[in-house]
Amino acid sequence: VSAPAPRPLAITPGDPNGIGPEVALKAASVARREGIDVVLVGAPATWLSWSIRLGLDSEPLPLDGSGGPVEIDAEDGPAHDGPSTEGGRVALGAIDRAIAGCLAGEFGGMVTAPISKESVRLAGSPFPGHTELLAERAGADNVVMMLVREAAPALRVALVTIHEPLRAVPALVTRQRVAATLAGVSGALQRDWAIGRPRLALLGLNPHAGDGGVIGTEEADILAPALEDARAAGADADGPFPADAFFGRGAWQRYDVVVACYHDQGLAPFKALAQGAGVNVTCGLPFVRTSPDHGTAFDIAGHGKADESSMLEAIRLAAVLAARRDAAG
Ligand SMILES: [Zn+2]
């Protein structure tokens, strides 16, 4: 008895006026040649018009059959040079289609090209990003955003808080939320990466991780107890570490994942080290979801100059993670 063929991955275009359709089309073409089954979901006109515009129409597109018939004009291209209500609608429609297919078992996972937070807000969505939207739609109560660069030495950074104003961060870094984040990434690395006992490092909130209480007390009052909670639940978690020295001395190489308290604390060093090869993974969903680690780049959209390497890495990683989930049953 042979194993069932892996289910296809759903690819969303992101904002149709950004570089999303371009990097998705280029990356999907390479991925298909590597034997990865993908389906381009969402408005067919978006995919077809970009394919023609970029001269990528020499091969048939793996369009989603549920997208319906389409008439396009070869001159169709980006309709706007920035965020727009229509762009937000197209982006959200594709995401909803991908989520429905993932929840129904039709797709093995989803890989999402970048959306514009401004466009989806104009289109009426209250969510600041994919991660928050997916958590709500999938009914998942402990999702964690993690950026990964799998090439050795593997670098993975997860966030306690995601897209929050900096002034809101301290109140959101609670003992319960930190412990849940540690447990969430530990579980994801066990399940999807097959790492038996993942080693976790937690960064402090304050400079020098509080310097013994002189520069803040959150480390002693919140982070240390959260680490105790995580250890009591079986996680192998260390910290809290001063964030600057932790990256400056390469200490991250001793851990399977680094957990940062807020967006820029984790993502600034990540992006500096990953050099464009980073992939965003949403942990804690009932399906696999990855995306590139860059935005819509409206300023270069439509010129064929967008680099698809992060999108391609996102597709490759989603294929690996989905296959591992399928094998685990
Ligand atoms: Zn972000």
C-alpha cells in the first residue's frame, strides 16, 4: 500500500497591487518543478493578469477550480499604486478560500503572499495581520508567530506580542501569555519539526533583562515565574536573557527557538541575520501556514524585479511541515 499523495498547498496572492502575485507566481513555478503541488486560490483575474503582465504565461496556471470563469484584459495590471479597498477585498477573499479549504482537508496547508494592513482595514477587516485573522477564523486560542531560517545553524524567533503599539506591550506581557507562548512554540517544534525536547530561550523585556531590578522588574515579577510555569509543564526553557548580548554573542545558536517579548526585539536581529531567507510560520493552527517575511513593497510592484526567494522558502517549508503532519496522522 503506497502512501496517499500529499494534498496541495493553497497559495494566496496577498494584495493584488503589491509584489505578492509576482513572488507567488515565480515561486509556485519553481516549487511545481520541484514536485510540490500548489493551487493558486482567490480571484483568477489577479493571477492571470499578472502572469501575462510578467511574461510568465508560458505554462498553465494551477488555478483553483472554485474561482469561476474569468475574462481578463492583457493590459490589466496593478490598478492602484498603494493600499485600496478593492485590493483588501481581493486579498481577504483569497485568505478565506484558503482557510475554508484547509479546514475541510482539501489543502495540506496555506502559503500567503503579503497583504497590506491598510488595504484590509479599508475593506472592513479589523485584523492587523494574517496571524490574528487566521487565529480568529480557525478558532485557535494560542497562536504564536514564529520567524524561521532553517538553513544551518537554524534560527527561529517567536513573539509574545505581535502587532501592538510599543506603549501597549508591557501590560500585554503577562505571566500567563508568556507561559502560553513558550508552551505553544515548544509544542509546534515537537509536532511539526520533530524536535523531541526543544530548547527555548526567553529574552527579557527591559535593557540588560532588568539588571537585577535597577532597569525594571518585569523579569523577576513576570518572566521568571512564566519560565517556571513552562518548565513545570515539561518545556526546556532558559532566561530571561538580555536581548542585545544574546544576539551579539551568538548565544541563539544553542537554542531551537528564541522567544522575544515584542515585534522589533525579535524581528530586527532576525531579519539582519536571515538576509532575506526568513519564513514566517503561524504555530498553533489546525493547519500549516507559512508566508514570506517581507511586505507588499508597493513601490516596486509591476516591474518584475521582486525577489521570490522568501516566498519559495515559505512554500518549501510548508510542504515539509504538511507532509510531517500527514505522516503523524
Ligand atoms: Zn510584522
